[in-house]
Amino acid sequence: MKKNRFTFLGKNDTGKEQPTSSGHSHIPFRLNFLFFIIFALFIALIGQLGHLQIVNGDKISSQLKESSTIKVSNSSPRGVIYDASGKALVSNKANAAITFTRGNQMTAQDLRDLAVKLNQLITVEVPDKLRDSELGKRDKADFWLADEDNFKKAYERLSDEDLKTIADDSSQEYSLVLAQVKDEELNFDEEALKETAIFTTMNGATSLNTVFIKNSGVTDEELATVAEHSAELAGVSTGTDWSREYSAESSIKSILGTVSTNGLQKEDAEEYLAKGYASNDRVGTSYLEKQYEEVLQGTKSQSEVTLDRNGNVSSQKETFAGAKGDNLVLTINTDFQKKVEEILQRNYQPLIENGKAALSPGVYAVVMNPNTGAVLSMAGYSHEKDSKELQENALGNITAAFVPGSVVKAGTLAAGWQTGALNGNEVLYDQPLYIQGTPVKASIFNKDGSGNRNLSAQKALELSSNSYMVQVVLKMMNTTYSNNMTIMSTDQQGPIYAELRNAMAEFGLGQKTGIDLPNETAGIQTAVNDLDPVEDGGKILDEAFGQFDTYTPIQLAQYVSTIANGGKKVQPHVVSGIYGNDEQGNLGSLIKAIEPTVQGTVNLDEGQLKIIQDGFYDAVHGTEAYTTATKLASAKMTLAAKTGTAETSAYGETTINSNIVAYGPVEAPEVAVSVVLPFLKDDDAHVNNDIAKEIMDAYYDTYMAN
């Protein structure tokens, strides 16, 4: 019999597999079932592949592209700041730039190699920090260790204890290796310093963020060279950067503020990151640039960054150019601002030359619309002791506080009326006051005991009576003056201080005005608990005529504005409105006007306010020998004012603060001014009056003459 070509295994009766021969193939059922399942899975796999290729092919391709193409954003130019007349005070200057976008897998060695290559193609300046042996040590050490051979060399210097530390905590490795770098290994030549500068900039970029390697003085040749070698410079590209440019018209640069150059500042980073900013975004760091950051910040540009298989940037293409930020228009007219600055310099400089201002820290003036709160000028100059030079310091009007003197006596009258201690235009006998525990309190016209007289509240403002104001405070203590009397102790004076300070605050004194600039100070109000029970018992009497608490020039401007407008405390502001951009990127349409904000109303009736206003008017137009502000009577508009001379000391010498507040025209006030000249040796010529009059005349010439 012919044998079969295949032999199969079968089972005998005992269950053991035995060879069988037959004319037909025979496969056990379980094996057939297994083949069927495999065949079914194979068919399903073919079907799925076909579905992916035919039905979802485009979608898969898009997803693959997205996995290697990342969208990144970069900041756009900020909005422009204009003065009230539309002159650009701070704008943007476009600069060609060399940029670097860090891939998500770039090592320190990659960055080092890239820095070395790039240094051969462009010229960079070495920061002063890198030339300093101490300040630049860390950056140079990072660059040196970026070379893997150098890192290995330093690693081999680790002690057994260091290695044990690393075994327990691997995060300690770099700092321990860093400590092994020797000073002589950081003696870089000029080219190595340039390479370090480039490396440090690139190393500061987080994954897929863009930094500027060079953004000023980039030549056309450098742009062309970088573009030509782009294939070997992963992440390096050419682009455009911008920088803030200040106009020659801008004499208030300190108010405008500054913008960061290297991304978010440490102290503000968390806040900005929470708002969606990137760590390399440039933001306003001070004053208007910071106050209006979210207005001035532009809409970010968008770019597509393509990564190669190693995660490095192979190309970058801008898909959206971004949009410039909105613009600010100020309340300050630079032409008028310059006039005010010239007036301050011309009157203050002679005081420096003749030594009267040798100890004075500066001179300040604020001009304000009393009805709207618009700051029309904020001028100031700082002065170093015994120097002949002045430095622009408009910010001193909100950051420096001084003892005001008699300019604030309207607040004392208000406290008297509000507490019921004073009745209308009440007459009190003005005389030197001798009170135990405090120097004699007298007015300028009766210091020697002569010239005593009866005065009304209105007349007390005209002649600037100290005695009258002290008697108001005594009446607030429910007592009347008697020679050599005593007053309540400081631990009982708290309520009286509170009443005086609350009345002052209703006019804007002793608290921040809320002006739209950061870093405003409220001045100094010493807590009653901090006063010496013996030495400071009479301070509350000094408070009555402005010889204790300190106020800023902007507070004094809000104070006199409140008197001028009939009792409304209006918030000062230096921005009049927020504007968009036209098609050319210039000043566009109004988006938001800054409307007047009334923060409160003085708790006085019309009659009481009129006594104050009439007293201020009489201080200018009165005819007595001791009428305090008669220099202003010849101004080009009808003015009301109050002067103040505070006795102070500086550097161990007796000095005075010579101040004044004024407003006009009296019949319809539209401008108010405060002037502060602190720590003069004397001011017998009353320069404060001259400055106030000249500023008011300059306002008249600028805004009213036509």
C-alpha cells in the first residue's frame, strides 16, 4: 500500500495520540477555531488600516503636523502715551533683531555649541556683569560646565560625601559640581566672554519661548548671514523688536515710568503669570507704564514653530503680526508743563545760590482742575544738600510729604464746626497763649505781646492766626484758655486727634488721594500711643496750625480744590482717556474717558464753606499789614489763597517750610495750585507767593487769554 505524504497524530482508545493514516486531512476542531479567530483579527486589522488611511487620512496628517508644529506667541509694541495736545511723549522704535526659540529637548551642550557658532556670525557686546569677577562668576561657570568634558572633569573632583549626597538627592548634583569649578578655569578671553553672553541669554529661555539675542545695532550683513546659516542654527531666526522711545518734549519721564527689558520681574512674576503673561513678556515696571499695563500691552503675535525629530526648532513662521496696545492721553499739556518747570527753576535756583536752600531737598508744584481732578501740571526738582544742581523729580509731589504750616487751617475750622466747638464766624480774642508743657503759641503779629485783638474765623484765615486755631482745639477739649493752664494728657487726646484728622481727611489731607500713579504716600500721622506723655502733650496744639502731621503736594492740591469747588473731594488723575489706533497705528478713537470721581463731600454747610472761601479771598485782597498773600492780588485772574510757614529743622539747623495753596478765578474756579518749598533757611522774600502767582498767570496765558 502506498504511504500517505503526511502523517498526523491521533488518539488511541487510551487517550494517547497515535499516528493515523487516511486519504483525507483531519484537523482538530480547536485548532480550526484558533485559525478562524486569527483570520478574523487579520481582517479587522486590514479594515482599521483602511479606515485610517481612507476615511481619516487628512485628520491623521493634521495631527502629525500639529505634533511637530507648535504655536508660540510674542509680545507686540505697546501703546503710545500722548500729552493733552496729542504730542507723543513715549512711543515705540522698531529694531531689527536676532531671536532664539528654545527647542523642548535642547541640552546645555547644544546651547553652548550654538553660542559658539553664532558668535562667529554676529557681534555682541559683553555685559559689564560678565567682566566682574564676582557678579559674572555663575554665568561663566554655567557656560564652562555646558561642555560635557568639562562637566565630567568637575564631577570627578567630588568627594565621597558629595557622591553620597547625590545618591540620596540627585537634585543636588549640579550645585555640588558647580562648586568644583576653579577660578582659573573661568579666566575667559574676549571671545569666550561673548560666547558666554549669548549662551546666558539662550539658557534663560524656557522651552519653546523666544528671547532676543541681539535687538539693537543689528546690521543688514548680520541679518543676511544668520538667514544664510539658518539650517545649522537650530531655533535662531531674524525678526523685529521694539524699544520705548522718549520724546524731547517729555520732561515728565519719571511719571511715564519704565518697561522691563528681560521679561517679568521676580516680584511681579506670579501675578502676571496668573493673568496669562509669559515669563519673557516685557511689562511696565513703574508709574504710568505699570499703572496702565493691561491697556498699553499689545495683542501678542502668533508664530508656527516646526520641530525636528529631536525636538529642536527647524523653522519659524509668523502667522499673525499681533496688534499694538491701546494709547493713553494725559491731562498734562507739555507746553504748560514746561512753563511751570521754568517758573520753579527760575525762582528756586537763586535760593540755592544764596544758600537759603542749601539744606532744602527740592521744590514742588501741582496744578489741578478743581472740578474734574485733572492734573494739569506736576512739576518738581530734587536737590542734594549744598549742591548747586537740580534734578527733575515730578514724582516728589506724590512720594514726599512735609509739614504744611498754616495752609491747612481751613481743616481746623471745619473740625471746630463739626464738633460744635465753634459757632459760625465766631470771634475769639487773639493773644499769645501760655500753656504748661509747650512753647508759647502766638500769631506773627503779636509774638511780643502787642497787637492782641478780636478776630473772626474769616479774619483768622486772612491774617493766619495761630492763636485762634489753638483756641478752637481747646474748645474741642471743652475748655477755654487761661494763662499758664494745663491741658489733658496725651492718653486722653486720642478723640481730639481723631476729630481733627477726620476733618482734614474730608479735604484730602493725611490719606492717599488715589491718583492713577503707584507708590503714592499718605504722609506721616504719628499715632497717639506713640507720643511721649510729657514731651508731646502740646503736639495737638501744633496740629491746629499745621505743625505736626505731614502731607504731600498732591494732597494740598486736592485740599484747595475741595475748597474751590464747594466741598467736593475730587480724585486727581493724570490720564484723561484711553484711545485705540487708526489704520496707520496712530492715535485713534476714544475708548474710555476718565470721568471725574467724587470721593466724598465735606460735612459743612454753605455758610461755613463761604467763611473759608471768603477768608482765602481776603488773604489775597485784604489791606492789612499782615494780610498774608497780597502778592497774588496783581495776578491776571482773581485769586484766593492761603500761605503756610512751618518751623522745621534739617541737619541740626532751624529751617522753615514755605508753602501756599491758591485757586481761581474766584467767581468760577477752574484751576488750583499747591506749592511746597521745604527746609529753607528763611524765605523773607516769600518766593512761594511769587511762584504761585506766576503759575496762575501762565495758566491764564495758556488757556484763558484767547
